[in-house]
Amino acid sequence: MNEATPAGLPTASDAAGSRHVVVVYTDAGGGHRATAEALRDILCATGGYRVTLVNAYQEVLSDLDLFARFTSRTVEATYNDLILRRGRTGLFCLGFYAGAVLNVALLGNRGRQAFADLWERLEPDLVVSVLPVINHLIADSLAGYRKGGVPFAVLMTDWAELNRHVWFPKGDRYYAIAGTDVCHDQLVRKRHPADRLFPMSGLLTRPVFLEAKPADIPAARRALGLDPDLPVVCMLYGGYGSWRMLEMAEALRDSPPRAQVVFLCGRNDALASAVAAARLPFPTVVKGFTREVHRYMAVADVFVGKTGPLSVSEALAFGLPLLIDRANVLPQEHAVLKWIKRNGAGDVFSTPKQFAETLASLLSGSAHHRDNTSDMPLRNSAARQIPEIIAEILRRGPAGAAPALRRATAEEPSFPMAYPSAGERPNG
């Protein structure tokens, strides 16, 4: 459950006077947990909330996981090991999604009851989901808890909804929190009630990603063990890494870049060991899972990675040009790729050779880019907006008729990720 309370579940008597928010997430990919932890940290910092994190598949639905029953992996491990780490996208990925949806369909009342039992144990004042597919089960289970008196909100961590009802279930018994204009427009087209729709000015990231770049970049690099005078390439393929990172590292062997490369391998220890042992002919820093991603991005000149919505958002917060791998784009990530290309936020590549050539081109212009973006205002204020949104949802109670929250103002644009030189919205 909540990592802050390993001894057991918090009870209704804990933190008297605070409101109890339960955040439901999954470890299928790193973005859901990262968003859940960001929400927890932001709300707890206000002093008015206690927050419990719940992994739906490990702590609520583990007995109903057909992947674990009929294969050697859980549903989360299947996604992380075979799709993210090994890059089995395409038909395999679509087949996995179909299996996951079928699994949820077969859960039926057993899944609803499992969540209903959870609410009785945790006694939440608000439930927020940061994962897709099972939100109709959560909504249904809450309808019978306290006579439907506990509000439910869905905070999407993707750039856009892949298919109808993947994130936002049928009906309107919940609040929708949208961090991109394309997500907001999808909800408007679905006629989600305006009074139950809260736009944010970006995907929710930890507040550290909204901080300004260090005033003294060389000193910040030294503190991280980097050469203060050599350009920095920050490579990150999500919280679970990808073996594509080793391929890209090897692609630079014949023509080493005049740069140092930071490989952030996430929870993929085998990958980190392999990259560290590769004896690459250019300076490298290899890290496993770290909470210091923002520090490396803050001193970088180029970001290299996959089309993960959260990591792309984090890199854009620091004004980094993007070099994005399009070889293993997940179905739900095509909206990110399309936005990057339309807004000139960097470049894409498909092969190791293309990567090496494009990186060399970006590095040649990285100093000019830094000179033109170092003073760029940080426009994603989602971390500052979310406490207001959560407070408003709790004030209103269960989803129902209420005046709509104001749209973002000119000082807080509704889609902050637009690159400075472009004004297009990511609508495809």
C-alpha cells in the first residue's frame, strides 16, 4: 500500500482532520507509479491530506490475473518484460491489450467486490485513478460505498485516449482531469459534462521538473560527476529501460560523439550492467533507477528516448530538443510522436545508423539551442494546479451538477508543452 506506511493500512483515525485520498495505479510501465507518487507528494506537502497508493493488480486483483494463472508472468510483468524491455510491439502488443481487456471483462462482479472491500478497509474521502482499463470497475464499486457519497476522479497519464472508454468509462459518475488539449478535446467530443472536466496545463510531473535550469551549468555537471565543458546527452527509455539503449550505444562506437552520454536505465539492472561493461569510446554515466532524473535533464543538451508521455513532458519542461525512437512506438503513444513532428520539438529515428547521424546534427546545434531556451518560461503548472482541483472535487462531492472550474488563463495556458517556436495544438 502506501510506501509511507509499510506496517499496514492507515485507518480513519490517522492524521485527524486531513482528507484521505486513495490513488489507484499500476506498475505496467513507469508513468503510472511516477504520477501517483507525484500526486501523493504534492498533496501531502499541503498538510491537508493523507494519501494511500494502491497497486490495483498486485493488491486488489491479484487473484483474478489470468496472465499469472496461465503463464509464467503477471499482467504487469508481461507488459514490462516483453513489450517495454524487449520491444515486442505491433501485433504482440495489440494481442496483449486484447487479452488484458478480456481479463478485465471476465472479472465482472468479483473485481467490483474486491474494490468494494478495499473501500471498506481504507475509508477514502476521494479515489483517484491514474491507470486505464479498469476504471468502470472502480466507478461501479464506489456507487455502493457510503451510498455513492465518495467522489471518483480519473487523471490520465497518456497524451490521448487510444480508444473510447479505455481511460474514461461510459457514464458521467466521475471527474476527468486532462493534461493535454488533445485529451480535453476528446472528452468534449464524448460530451463529458463540462462541470466534471478539469483541464491542467500539462501532464502531472513532480514539482522538481518545474524548477529553472541551474544558473551555473558547469558546476551542476561537476556535482553529477560530469565534464563541465562537454555537451550532455540524456538517454531514458522509461522507468523499465529498453535494450534499444544498448543498440544505440553501440551505434556510436565507430564515430564517437563529442559529448558525454548519460544512460538512465530505470529498473533494468541487466541493461545497466551491459551498458557499463560495453567499454564505449566516449564518456558515459550509467545509472539504474534514480530519483535524480531532473538533475541530469537540467544539465543536458539533448534528450534521447522513446515516446513515453511522461518522460517527453519532463524533457520539454527543461526545453530540451528531443531525439525520439520511433521503432517500437506503442499504440497509445502515436499521439506523442505526431505532436513532436508537427511542433518541431526535435527529430525521430528508426535505425541505429539514423540515430547516430541525427544525434551528430543535433549536437552541432545544441549550444545555439541552449542559448535560445535557457530563459524560456516553464509553462507546465500542473503540479501547482492539482491541489486546487483536488480541493474543488472534494468540495463538490460525488460527480453531479456544479459550476465548471475556470479554464486555464493566459498565464496558465491549457497546453504548455507546445515548443516555443510552434503554436499548433496536438490534434493530429
